[in-house]
Amino acid sequence: MAHRPTTVRFLASSALSLLGNSVAGVVLPLVLLARTGDALAAGTLALVCAVPQMLAGLLGGALLDRLNRRNVSIVSDFVSAASIALMPVADAVWGLSFGWFVVLGLLGAVGDIPGMTARDTLLPAVTKRDGVDLQQFLGVSQSLESLVTIVGPALAAFLIGFGGDINALWVTAILSCSAALVTATLPREVGAVADRASAPASFGAAADDVTETVVAPAASPLRSIADAARSSLVDGVRVLFKNDAVLRASTLLTFGVVMVMGSFQGLVLPVHFTETGHPEQLGYVLSALSAGMLAGSLGYAALAPRARKRAWYVASLAGMAAGVAVMGTLPSFPVLIAGAIVMGVTAGPASALLGYFAFDRIPAERRGSALGTQNALLLAAAPIAMFATSVVVSAAGTAVAGLVLVGVWLLVTAGALVAKSMRKLDFLDGGEPANAADLAREPDAS
């Protein structure tokens, strides 16, 4: 294995981790609903864990700009495996209560969130080591992720039928451990952090920003959690939102995708299928969504260098809106499958394109804090959206909640299509804002 390309081992590790998360993504909502019998409990759990998850993301982002990112990924996967393995243990010994879901959910956040950010920060270094084109690799990576998430729900359905919902979580724990072991085979140097003080300022940072970054005293991993989180948040927000209009707009769009689709997959669809008495159908719908993403991602990987970014952007957003509109009405099972496929086919290119903007435009030496901040904010926003959706489900029913999410997504789509900063995607050059002249006059134009 030592002579295989680094990118192959990175993809294998990512696939193992994602497969475990895909199985858990189907099993955990069903376990929670089975143990509590309350849709509001799922939203409440997400909200309770939101702040600790955000702090874990911010601290992880700060440490990833100071510690070896490969090592952080390894430790994170082992912690994540432990949090999942303890669920069937707690269920067998004491019985899983809401409190146990909170405790183990928080432990999982300590592993999942920094680990997710560590994997993101490693990706550009891995492609650079093997001389692989970043944009095409993101298309291949998205295709592999889609393939894995087709297998994951189907595997979850099989495991639930074979050994019960709670026992299926053992497989998730094993897969997380395997991901850590494969990551350990990556060269240590791909996780090394560049010297921030010697790195050039990027994408038009203001002079006072550059000064603050250069003269700040060397940070230590032993600094307090609050100070590390604050430093990571300030730096990450500056990178994501202050100076680059394209990065700002794509980040906000990512927020919309995660909040709406997270509420669909984590609450509306599980409750819908539980109410109809066919919980196994959740896995089939998620597999159809992933199959569509695989097809869309393969098309993007093959055609991305020859097609206009703006065309991909518009077509993806329009298709995703159509897919969400179908899924949100909670139609008959075959129509729901069709809507999931449409959603997936068009979401695949969108996901790869948004990932490309992030990796291409965030400086390598600040990638840990920026992506850590992004992931932390996403993991705070998504539970808030999920809790709000659970309130709507409890008060007005699943059907109304689905329609509300459709309306929210249409607003997100309209805003993304008219954003000034996203109109010149085919003229991006060297990481500079596409509309630098406009930004000089209208810093908040996005």
C-alpha cells in the first residue's frame, strides 16, 4: 500500500468514514423515534447539541492550523467510533434514554466535527502531492461519495432487518476505525501545517488584517478552549465572509442546502415513513438520492473542464428546486423516488462546484480555521433548522412541514441566482474576486 498514490488511500479512508456515517444517518433517527416516540425529541436533541458542536468545530479548526491534520483525522475517527459503539452498550445495560442520546451525541461531535474538517483540509495537499487536478478530483470524490451513500442506506436496511436497528451501529463503529487505520498510511507530511507568518496575504486582505495575522504571538494547543475558539472564529469568519464575494455567496448557499436537506433527511422523511408504517422505505429514497448524485457527479467530473461554471451553477440550482418541490409534497413512493433522483442528479455538480470554490479560494495556511468555522456554523445552523421543522411537524403535521421547506428552498434558490458575485464565475482568475472592481465600490454586493 505504501507505493499506491496518496489520493487513492485518501479516497479509501473517506469512503469508509462516509459509509459508516451513511449507515448511522439512516439508523440513528429511526432508533431515536423508536425509543422516544416523539418527533420533537429529535429536533430538541439537535438543538441541545448545537452549541457544543459549534465549539468543537471552532476548536478543531484552530488546532488544525497548529497540529498535523493527518493525526487529528486519525484521532477523530477513533473517538467517533467509540461514541457509536457505546450506544448499543448503553442500550443493553441501562436502556437508551434521551439523556444517553445527548451524552453520546456530544462525544460524537468531538470526533465527527474536527475529523470532517481535518479531511477537508487534507484534500488539497493530497491532490498536490500526486499532481492531480483539484476540480476534477472533487468531481471524482463526489462521485465516490455518491456511490458510497447509495450502498449505505441499503446496507442499513439490510442490517436493521438482519439484527435490529441498534445492532447496526456496530458496523458504523467498525467502519470509523477502519477509516482511521487507512488514514494512518498517508505520509505524515501531507498533514503538515504551513507557517502562517511567512505566508502571503490572500485575496485582498486589508492591511490591518495582515498585520494582525503576522504579529500575533505563536499559538499553542494548550491555550484555553474559549480563546482558541474565539481566535478560530474571528479568522474563519474573516476569510469566509469579509474579502471574497464569491466565497461569501457560495458559503451562504451551502448553509441553505444543509439546513433544508438536513431537515428533510433527518426529520421529515423519517417521520413520514414511520407514520406510514414503512420505515425501510427511507433507505430506498436516500439511495435514490445518492444514485442521482452519482450520475450528476460523474457527468461533472467528465465535463467540468469543458463546460462553463455559470451554466453548471444555474442548471444545478434549477434542478434542485424541482426535486425539492416534488419531495416536499410527500407524494406516493414512486414519485418520491423520482423526485429524489432529480434532486440528486442536479445536487452532485452543485456540491462539487461549491467545494471547488472553497478549496480554490481559501489560503492553505488558513484552511483549518476557515473550514472549521464553516463546519461549526453549519452544525449550529442545521440543528436550529431541524428544531424549527420539528415544531412545525408537531404543531401542523409532516405535510405542512414539507411544504414550508419547499418555500424556504425556493427563496434560497432565487437569492443564489440573482447574487451579483455569482454572475461572473467563468472569469475567476488566481483566487481573486470575480468582481473586484464592483467589490471596491460595493463591498456587500453579494
